[in-house]
Amino acid sequence: MNSDPGPGLIELVTQLYKAFHKRTSEELLGMRMRQYMALAKVRDHAGISQQELAEIMLLDSNAVVLLLNELEDLDYSLRRRDPEDRRRHTVELTDAGRQALVRAEKGRAGIED
């Protein structure tokens, strides 16, 4: 009788991540994976703050600032100061960011197929 339980959940998720990451390229998405993930989070969480984005993406605040700088340089997102809390910045997609995200999702769908 075989008592080997096989690969565990963490191992399977890691293998899936590696396989997906290998097949995903900047050319396919039209942007880097981290940029794609940030844009998708901003789209899915309207009014998300810069700090909330950092927490959701498991990144430190400085990394998110750099990432948002890149996205703003590409005209994919913008930050606005929250009128109710001047210390808080919310992140929004621009029209160009929405269009870029749609193109990236078409590329991602091809990978998943």
C-alpha cells in the first residue's frame, strides 16, 4: 500500500505559478505582470487607496509608489488625494489603462486556454 500522499497544496500552487509565469511574457500582456496585477486590482476595487493596494498585492509602500509611477508614466492610472482624508491617495484607471487591461486579459485568456 502506498502511503505517499502526493504533492501538497503549496507544491501544487507553486508549480501552477511557475507554469503560468513561464508562459506569460511582457509581449503577450503588453505590460509587465506586476503592472497587469495592479491595474486589475484597481479596476476590481473602485476607490482603492495606495496603501490598500500595497496590502492586497503584498508589497511594501515604496514598491507600490514605484509601480504607480510607472503606470502613471504610461497614462494607465492616476492618483488623487482623498478630499475627506488628505493623507490618503486613491488610485484610478484612466481610459488608456482600461484599454490596456482589456488587451492584457485577452493575452492572459490565451495562456489559460
